[in-house]
Amino acid sequence: MRKIRWSTRFVLLVIGAVLLAGLVSGGLALHNISTLFENYLANTWQYQAAQAAEVVSYYYQETGSLDGIGNIMDFSRGGGIGRGQGSLFMRGMGQVNSVIADPQGRIIWSRTTEDIGGLLEIAGDTLKYPVVNNGQVIAYIIPYNNMYQSSKTLEGQYLSSVLVSLVWGTAISVLIALLLGLLFSKALLKPLRKLVQAAREFSGGKLDYRLEDKASADINEVYSAFNDMAEKLARQEKLRRDLVADVAHELRTPLTILSGHLESMQEGIEEANPAAITSLQDEVLRLRGLVDDLQQLTLAEARQLPLNRTNTNIAIFLSDTLALFEAEVKEKGVALNLETKGELPLLNIDRARMRQIFINLLSNALRYTPAGGKAGIIIESTEKAVNISVYDNGPGISTQDLPYVFERFYRGDKARTRQSGGTGLGLAIVKSFIEAHGGSISVESSKGEGTKFKIILPTD
């Protein structure tokens, strides 16, 4: 089944809204008009019936009966009946739209002569006006059926005309809505089409394709979100390609060395002495380290990294960690300090994972700290966390590289990995391990002013 296009949906939505508004407003209008018109007819008849009752009552008082009432009622159609010089006039009454019946229901006067003498069901007729004389009902004024039906027909004609007007108004509104929908749908859906085109371009391999923010504020927000997504995807794609290249390089070097030495030993060119075997073992360890790093990072990012937590005095733990770098510190001639502020609570941590975190951070700090410089750790406690800063006064990290330092295989200094043997996974592993402990890490740095990594570990 073919899906409906958004432009068609938009036009149908506008038409549906207009039809719904027309039906609701038309229904309410017809109901209100019908109610008001019925009330108007009822009030008009009540007014005429009251006048007719006055005439009938006065006639009964004058004659003592209702015999001959037809004479006075027929005369009333000529202008009106009132009192004066022995005659009866009914001013302003107009045409009488009723019949007169005695208390038993026998018609004693009607506009139609053949109706006189007929019987009506007085008890069941709720629309009747009693004529009272001295507290006794002497007659009833009842709406003339034919005339009443004519009144209903008049009402029907009026309501029909209103309904026709509403139908025509709704039809014209729908036509206008259709034209406006067709006119504006292209303009309104143009940003969506641009977004679709951008998605196709991006999926087709144009990773540098971006949308220009030249529309309304809400559309610009969508464009900006797309551009941010495209930027991140493009960066991830670049990192993926770099990852493949870096892993291939890191694997190729030890494998080449291993292959070369083994072939030499097989051909008798090189002797399988302890020194050669140690060299081969170093390359195997290098391969294993790379594979282990990748495995741990994958587990951490999938939130499946096992943690063996124990309550730990973080100050003593970090002091022991700094002792591991004593020889390197003396060799480079730098200062490596530990500073604590306030009383520190015990932290429930995986000591092995945490040791790997700070060895990695301190190794980086000492690698870039110049001779005579300083590096170290500052620990301070807050209400619900322990803040740990690892700092150095080295050359710092450039502003353009700072947002990416925790991404796997990202290196601002392309030569660093080749010289030191690193894989570019260290800081990515650090971030993942800290997040596995429920903490967070951030970095502050600028060129020539050193670097500071800030770690926040929760106490509960």
C-alpha cells in the first residue's frame, strides 16, 4: 500500500479542520436558531391567545354564553376588537391562528367552517390556553392545526435556508482551504524536503554535507540538530577509519617483528637464545595489551565491565600509586606531589581498575612535564563526592583537540604513539572505567599552561 505524501496529508488536514469547524459551528448555530425560533413562535401564539381569551371572556360576560362567538371572531380578522360604543375591537391582534373549544373539547369557532362542531382531545393537548371567568374555565384557545403546521413549515423553511447557507459557506471554506493548502504546502514542507535531501546526500557518502540555517527559528533548530548529528557521525566515521588504520598498524609492527625473527630462527640465520626469545615475548605482550585494552573498553562501554569493589582509603591508595613512579620522577627531575584537603571518606571502588586509571593519567602527566616541572594529585571532599585532580605544567592541549581527548584512538600529537608505544586507548579507557564507578571526568587545558584532569567519584 502506497503511503500518502506529507503535502497531501497537510492539505487533507486543513480540509478536515475546516469541515470539522463547519459541522460544529453549523450544528450549534442550527440548534440555537431552532430553539430561538420555536420560542419566538410560542411567545407570539401566547400573545395572540391571551388577546383572544380577553375577547372571549368579555363576550361571555356581555352575553352570558359563547353562542355567536364566531361573529365577533370573524370580525376581528378585519382589524381588531376593542371596547367602545357597544362594539368590540381587538387592536393589534392581527390574524387569529387558533380555534376555540368549550371545556368538553367541542370546537365552537374556527377559521375553517367545517371544523366547527368537531371534537378535540383536550386532556391530552398540552398546548392550550384556558379562558377563565369567575374562576371557571369556560373555553380553551388551541393552536389551529393547519396554521400551526404552516408555522412549523415556516420554521422548517427558515432553518433550511440557514442550513443551505452553512453548507455553501462550508463548501466555499473547503475550496479556499484546498487552494491555500496547495499554495502553502510547498512552502511549509520545503524545509522537510531539504532535510530529506540532506539525509540522502549524507547517506550517499557526502559526510561534509550541511544545512544552512536560513529558515524560521524552529526549522533552524532542526537544521542545527541535523548538522550536529552529521558532524558527530562524520567524526565517528573518521575515527572508525583511523581505528582500522591504527589497529592494523599496531598489529602489523609486532607481527612483522615476530614473523621476521621466527623465519630467521627457522632458517638458522638467528639463534634462538634468551635475548631473542625475550624480544619476541615483548612483542607478544604488546599485542596482548592492545587486545586487552580493546576488550576492556568494549565491556565498559556496554556497561558489562565486572567491578570488584572494596572500601578504600583513597589518600593512602593514591600515595601508593605515586610511589610506582619514584624512579621515573628522579630520572626526569620533576616534582610529583599529593595534596589532600579536609577529611576524606572511604570510597567503594575496584582497586585494580582505579589503579589503571591513575597510572594512565600520571604517565601522561609525567610524559609531558618538562625537566624541573611539577605534576601531582589534589584530593578534596564535598558533601556527596570526592573530587580528584591530576595536573601537570606541561605544554597543554590545544583548544581544537580538547573536545576529543577521551575518544578512542584520538591523538592530537600524531607522533606520540609511535614514539611511546601507546595505542590511543588510554584516556578512553579511563573515562569508561570512571563512568562504570558512577563518576565523571573532565579536562581543562590550554597551550603552554599545563593540563588538569578533574575526576568526581560519588561517596554513596
